[in-house]
Amino acid sequence: MSKISQTQTARQVRCLQRLTEARDRLLDAIAGLDETTLTTENVVDGWTVKDMCGHIVSWNDEFRADIQAILQGQDPGYEHQISGADDFSQWNEQQTMGKRNWSWQHIRADLDRDYQEASNLVRRLRPSDFRKRGVTPWKGAAVDRPAEPGIAETDSVETLVNYHWRHINQHVRMIERWRRQREGRQGGV
């Protein structure tokens, strides 16, 4: 285990390590693929690797915006609604279409920006910040607006930080599965 610096808590080190591992796993999953493959081949549900990377960043940007709102004592779910009624399909498609015309280089640079912003955010969090909670856009409380939202109706900052690397890993598994199938069809090439 790496030594914890005096300015980082064990929780921050763990979060940064998981974030880095997820980012590295994503980069490994797409390593060696040419730009045409990254931008045109269907991985899952009509999404290319480029689309999936743009999707990952869109959600990570949302998670960070929600974290910032919670840290300021707000409930971001009251300000911004992302409906989960359709398993977030409408929001996902809207975000994906907004980046569909981006070049691979632009998407790749956005992945780097995303990683840097997430890392910087984790480094700035105080131990007490991780426990702060708020209503997020995908919680039922965002629509129901209870007078006193309970734990089940809110997310903690730590949960939102963890969503970053967990969401990356979810899509990496899809890319890895697609890549194994693709290589199997091509005879291991």
C-alpha cells in the first residue's frame, strides 16, 4: 500500500486509487484500437466506444456538480431533474447526441479533463465533507420533496465520489466484453 501523504486522508488515497485504477482500466480496454473502430463500431445499444466515453464524462460532470451543490448546503435534485423512469435513457441519449459530432481527440481530451477534475475534487474534500448528504436528481425525493428527506432519499458526497469509478468500471466491462467478442470474430487478431 502506498504511503499516505500528510495532506491526504486514507479515504482520499483510497478514492484516488480507485479512480486511477478505473481510468487505467478504461485506457487499457481501448488500447490499440484505431480511431475508426473507436468512433464507428457498435459496442452496445448503438453506442460506440467514443459515445460511451462521452457518456461516462457527462455523468461524472453531473456527479461533481451535485457534490458541489451538496457542499454548499443545497439539494441539487430540487434544482435539476434527471428522470430515472426510463432508466435514464432520455438523459443519456440527450448527452450522447450532444457529443456525437465531437472528434475522438476531443472526447479523449475530455476524459483527461474529467479525471483531473475528479482527482482535484477528492483532494480538496475534508473528512466531514464525505458525510454531507443531499437530494440528488435521480432520487424520488427530488419529485416528492419531503419536508425532511431521510437517508434513503439522499446521497452522500462519498457515494457520489464512488459513482465516478464505479460507473467507469461498469462501462469498461461492456467494452471488454465487446472487445473479446470482436477479437473472437476476427480470429484473435
